[in-house]
Amino acid sequence: MEVEDVVSLASDIPMRSALTVSKHLSISSETGAALDGQQAVQVIVVEDDGDLSLDNVAIKYGRSETMGGAVAVLGGTLELFRCGVFNSAVRQGGGGAIYVAQGTLHVIDSTFYDNSASTGGVISLDNSAMTMSGCTLRNNSAIIGGAIVARASTLDVVGSAFVKNTAEALGGAISIGLRSRLVATSCHFADNEARSSARNETCRDRLKH
């Protein structure tokens, strides 16, 4: 069994290129230190064999051209616990904060705000699985799926809040594509807006898909 690498952050780290994770890695911070993309680079890439756990770490100012402004999960696993991802963006693609393709995402007690993308202002899922509990997604934006967009994916969301997220076309909070499944339990949806349809997203709207 591979020994897990453990890293503790004491202060913010300015990133000049993306951290590539291809094995077990755990990063934590007692101070809430940040990995800072400086509005120039993607912060993390989790590859197929990668398994990354973040505890009380912030990710900010990530930038990508096509997928995952802050983080891209390409077949691996990402777990966020007590984390924050904010002010990250994709110029022409999916997942302003996180893009997941054929991977797994677990998010607990974390916050996402001021992220943007073409699809999925916070999270874009392709053929992936996500669990989310106790999270807040606020003031994120996209053309489709102001907070989350999913294609051929499963989403289990518990006790999370979606507030003031906006989409230019569909899914002010969440846009669910074909072959996707969403289960939302005890969630709060408020002031989300899909501008082209002038319709706010509610739990009832999402569970119809």
C-alpha cells in the first residue's frame, strides 16, 4: 500500500504552475492558508491515479482556458473539507472552480463564491460522481448552470445553500443533463436566476430532471 504524503500549509502559496497530483496526497492548514493562482494559472490537476484531500485550505484566483479554473480532476478523486474556492474562472469552458471528468468529488462544509465559467460557474461534472454536504455556493455565474452543471453524472447534495447564482441561459443554480441524477435533501435555494427564462431555481425544479 502506498504511503500517503502529508503537507501542512502555514501561509499562502503563490502558484506559478499547477500542482499535479498522481498519488495519495493530503494538504491541510491550521490557519486557512491559500493556494493562489494569481489570476494567471490553474492551481491543481488531479490525474487518473491521484487522490487529493484538502482540509481548511483556500484556493483563490485560479485561471484556465478550457476546464477547471482552480482544479481539474481527470479520473482521480478530490475531497474538500472546510475549504473555500473563490474568484476563479475558466475563459471558455466548464467548472469555474472545479472540473471533474470520469472522477469523484466529495465536498463537506466548504464555500464557493465569485467563480465563473461558460458551463458550471462552480462545478462541471462529466461522467462523474459528486457528494456535497453543508456547503454554500454564492454569487457564481455561467452561461449554463450558474453553480453546477452535470452531464452523465450523479449528485447527492445535503444541507447546502445556493444563493444568488446566475446563468445567462439555463439553470440559475443547477443544470442537469441527460443520464444524470440529482438527489437534493434539506437544501436552500434563494435568488438564483436563469436570465433567458426568467426563472429561479428551486429544489422542486431540480428534482424534476
